[in-house]
Amino acid sequence: MVDLVLGANGQLGWYVCEGLLDAGRQVRGLVRTSPRGQDLARRGVETVLGDLTAPTGLGPRVFDGVDTLVVTANAVVPRSGDDPDALDAGVGRAVEEAVAAGVRRVVIASVPVTPVDRQVPFVQSRRALEERLRGLDVETVALRMPPYLECWLALVGSSIPLRGEPHATIGRPSSFLRTFRAGTATLVERRGLMLVPGSPAHRNAFVSVRDVARAMVEAVRRDAVTGLPHAEIEVAGPEVLTWQEVADVFGRLLGRRVRILSTPPRVYAAMAGVLGPVATVPARTMALNLLIASTETPWSPGGGGLVDPATMTTLDQFLTAKLALPEELPTVA
């Protein structure tokens, strides 16, 4: 039987494909264009072309023989020209197509429930997807994750987390993101300044994308994940840290003091509201910052029962490994 990964060329999707292959499973990856699937094909993934934004759906060939659907595709950082709403709608259509084709289990990468869910389009779309799955005759596992080290440590002003990441979400060809990072990409390492959404005292169980992928692979492999037909699992990282503690680790490894410049949630809420009618992608990005600025994920222990927390990547381990890599960043297609 086949495991189909939606978003296979993305950062999380790539590591999920690798993990499934290493577990000896047959893996199919959905990609939009042939060039994006070349690295996956060389690794041993069966690539299939399909555009999630196509209103006609993906078609039955994509789901032929598929036992488990893994959903990592999302509109958090859309590439230039992409319509986030169309992508969200396409993911929902793909799930329904998969269930109609006889898929046994759906595993999705999701986000925590928060008081600001209604203000964050990406969270709304994931919550709607979870609800949609509950109404379908299929076993579902929604893994809800705290902030990713590879993503949020880059967004607060560092390029160190992007080293050695040819599929980095934050490295995608997004015009808005590239404009933002033009002035902030190396603030931590060059100027000792970290741009934090919300309070420096907010605590999160930061998690590496690689560990998230391991959890998703386990959710695919296990005969029974929780014993429930529809399960939501919080997959925390191995340690709970404040943003100030994150800055201190950066500072110790870089040999300099790293100061925090924090922005209160109300600023992001206001910016999202102003930008919403005229600039969808920037507005959605401000809403994501509102999410991080307003909420905490001090979950413990890590791993969600799927990964041993003792084997998960700590912040110190993550940054130490990244600092050993070349500064030049890979180009993301």
C-alpha cells in the first residue's frame, strides 16, 4: 500500500517522505511541477503531478492504491502568485477525493487551539479541515505542533536556521517574505537584535521540523495511534523555553549579547485588519505573528507519545549544528 504526501516538496513534506522511505514504505509525493519532484524521485519517491488549486480536483490516478494520506501542504508562506484561499480549498477537496478513493487514514500537520483562532486564517483553515475530517468515514490523526525552530527562529531575525535547508519554508520565493527578510535576515548574528512577537517571557515547547516529521511517520506506521477514530495530539518539543532563554542561547553560541525587541499583539491585529482588504498575503502573515504574540505552548513532556523526547532536538543542539554549516543558504525552488 502507498503513503501519499501532499506538499512533498515542502520542508516538512520532504522530511516526512524521507522518514517513510527509511521505514521501508512505498511513498508517493504530490508536486506541482516536474522540476520540483526531481530530488524526491532521486531519493526513491514516486512523484505525481497535481495542482491543489485546480477546481477540478486531483483525479483518481493520484489516489490509486493509497492507504494513508499525509497532509503537510499549507498556505502559510505562499509562493509569488499563489492564492492562499484557493490552496486551502484544494486541500479540503483532496481529502474528500482521498476518502472517496478508499484511503484508510489521514494524518495532518495542524496547530494548537488558541483564543485568537478566528483572527488567523491559517488556523481557521486547519480547524475547518479537522472538522471536515470528523464528518468523513476515515481514521484521522491531527498533530498539533508548537512553533518550529526552523521557521520562527528565522522570522525573529536570523538566517542560521536556514543553513542546509534546500526546502526551507522561509526560503520560498515569496515576494512579501523576501522583502521583509531583506532588512531582518541577519539581525541576530550581525547586530545582536531579535524581533520577538509578544512578550519575551512567553513560553513555547519549540520543536524541530525533523522531529515533527518523525511524529508524522509514527502516526502513519502505527496500527492504532490512540484507539480513537479521530485523534488530536499535541506534539511538543523536548524543552519549554521563553523567548528570553532563546535569545540567551543565541548569545552564548554567538559570543555576544542578543537583545530582544518585542511587538505587542495589538500591533499585529491592527496591521492584519488594515492590510486584509488590499494585501492578502501580508495580512495573513501579520495574523500569524498575532498568533505567536498572543499564545504560549508550554507543553511537557515532548513527543506526544509518538517520539521519545530524549531523542528530540534541543535548541542548543539545533543551533550548534547549524552554526557548523556554511553561511551561504541553499536556493529554494
